[in-house]
Amino acid sequence: MPTELISRYDTIGHRILDLEAELGVFTEPHKETLDMLIEEARKAIHVKGTYTREDAVGILRTINSVLQNNGFEQIDREKHIDGLNLFYEGLSSKKIDCDNTSFIYLSIADALKLPIAAVSAPEHLFVRFILNGEEINWETTSAEEIGNDYYRSLLNISDKAISKGVYLRNLTRQGAMAVVYNKRGIAWAGKGNLDKAIADYNEAIRLNPNFAESYNNRANAWFRKGNLDKAIADYDKAIDLNPNYAIAYNNRGNAWAGKGNLDSAIEDYDAAIRIDPNLAIAYNNRGNAWVGKGNLDSAIEDYDAAIRIDPNHVAAYNNRGNAWAGKGNLDSAIEDYDAAIRIDPNHVAAYNNRGNAWAGKGNLDSAIEDYDAAIRIDPNLAIAYNDRGNAWAGKGNLDKAIADYDKAIELDPNYAEAYNNRGVSKLRKLNLIGAGADFMRAVLPILR
């Protein structure tokens, strides 16, 4: 068992590492790294009772120099996307995002009793040096002073969100810890532990009731658990706090779509796109909603837009392929499935869908090759066995067809279509009793 390292400090950074250790990672060595940064900052910074503006800027630059001198690289704020980059990971890799860079500044401030606070912005964190009568915004990822108006413009912050105290306000240490719980919630969700994720989002919201991102993330967890009503309630709150929260509109649209309310879903996707015309995922999702309403032309227009914005949007290629197939244009469908597979050679749905398109063109050998590929990637994909069974039946190989239908039914005992298809193959083999049993089983879900 590793020897426990004892830190001489009790800062926000040390508390963060203790919380992250509950994820099952060994964070003690990173406390030593943080201690070292604090010690170097202590040697370089002249601590006083009061500070001038020149003092403040000099201190902030010194902290940045300590990081640079120790090989830390800040991820540029304009390239930063909030995600799973925990504090211990940043200290280990020395590639630190806005949150983790700001936590290092705050840890040094805690140890040296410097008047530095974290400041919240949409999916972003920076710090502010608090002087008598003046506050200095410091963008930690680029080590420069930046005014509030720049953040308002760059991050599309609404007046309502500022007036409600959601963004551009100084966070207490409690408010800063809310960011930590939110990030750990994302980590738990990534591990598939949605209950622990929700518990962390709950704590983040308790510590900062105006934390729009945590409401959105908790909603995502409820969505994954299948509780769409709770998800929508949380998306509502996130949007109320941040009316320009494009991704929350998109996510709420997904929840409405999950409830079968495609008109409300489209309204939310519309709102997301108005706020962020480059949000490719919203175009893709709106395309899916149009498919659900039977409007394939509008769907294709939205998939086109998603692909223009993000030429590697694999889901949009696959979905556009489905729309082309729905219109009977199998050549265009195959081109899109080809593109999806080039981008992601393990995109199981694209292989299966391309197999269906080949089958529709009468090329059963190519269809079977694609179903084979889909099954190699996901051996538990019942639909691929059913579809491959259809191809074998089309080639007259009823034994192989029945074997595939057997597997599809083994994987999904309520797969009505597979029962029906197996019944047809048994009927062709003159197995009337077996065929009748399968046909009866195929209609049982309807009779229920």
C-alpha cells in the first residue's frame, strides 16, 4: 500500500483532491505537487495587508510564471470545452483547463491569504483579484486581464443571467466547491454510476442554487435513467437561470422527443439553433424529429446543416442515410453510410443500415458482409441477426436464416418481427406446426 503523504496545507485544491480520491484514484502524490507550487509562489510573492492594482497584477502574473516554470500548459479559453478533466488529472498531465488553472490560483490564494475569488461564466471559470473599490478579472488560461464586456460577448451571457447572479459574480469558496461536485458528477456519470452523479449534482446545487450547468447535468442523468419528467423540470430550471443556454434547449428537445412530443422538441431545437447557429447536434436532433413527423425533406436539410458545420458528424451521416433510404434513394443512402463508416469504422448502426440498403438494391452478398461486420462489432445486436436472416432467406438458405432468427430471438425474446420471419422460413420448409407457433408468438405483443 502506498505510503500516505501528509500535506502542510488545507486549501480548496487539497479538498478537491480528497473528493476526487472517492472516485477510486490515488491523489496523494498530487497534493505534493500542489504544495510545491504553493511554496514557489510563497517565495516569489510579497504578502501584505493591502494591495495596489500594480501589486495585484504582479501577483497574478507571478502565479502564472510559477505554473509555466513548472511545465504547466493552460488550455486556451476559446478551445476549452467543459468536460472530464479532473484536478488530479491536470496536476498529473500538466495540461490544465480553466477550472483546474483557477483552482491552483485559488489554492495559492488560500495558503497566502490573498483576496482572490473564482468567477462563474457559462461553462467557464476565471479568477478576480479584489481590491478596495476595484476588481481585476484575470483569465487564467491566457494570463491576461479581461473585462466583463468581453466575457458577455464571447460567452453570450444574457442580462437576465447576470442580474440573477448566475454569471460574472464572485463565488464564495462554497460556490467554487460546487464546481468541483459538478465535475465529479460528470465523472460518476462517465463511469455509469448515475445515482452518485445525481448526488453530486444535488450537492453542487445546494452549494450554489444558481448553478445552471449542474441543473443541466442532473437533467442529463435523469434522462439516462428514463425519468423524462424530472429531466424536463431540471432543463427548465437551467434555461430559466441562463436563457442563452443552447445545449440545455437541445437536451430538453431530446427529452420531449423521448416523450413523443415532437412539436415541443422541434421548438426547443429551434431555440438552440437561434442561440447558437453552429450547434451541429441541434440540427441533427431536429432532423431526427422531422423524420419522426414523416418530413424527410426537412430532415435532410437539417442533416446537411449539421454536416456543413461538422464534416465529421458521424451520426448526421448515418441519419441522413436513413432519410435517403426512406425516400427510396439507396445510392445516396449508401454514400452516407460509407462516410459514417470512414469516420468511425466501428459504427455498428451504419454497417447494419448499409446492409439494409444493399439488400434493398438486391445485392444480398454485400448486405451479408455488412451484417457480419455489425455482428463482429456488437455480437448482441439482435436486429443484425434478424436482418442477416432475411438476407439468407432471400438467397434461399433457409437453415442459415432460421439460425439467425433463433439468435435474434435468444437476444430479444419479444422480437415479434424475428418470430414472424422465422415462421415464414419454417413455412417454406413445410414445418407447418413450427411456423404456426412462430406466427402466434409474433402477434402476442399486439394481443396484449
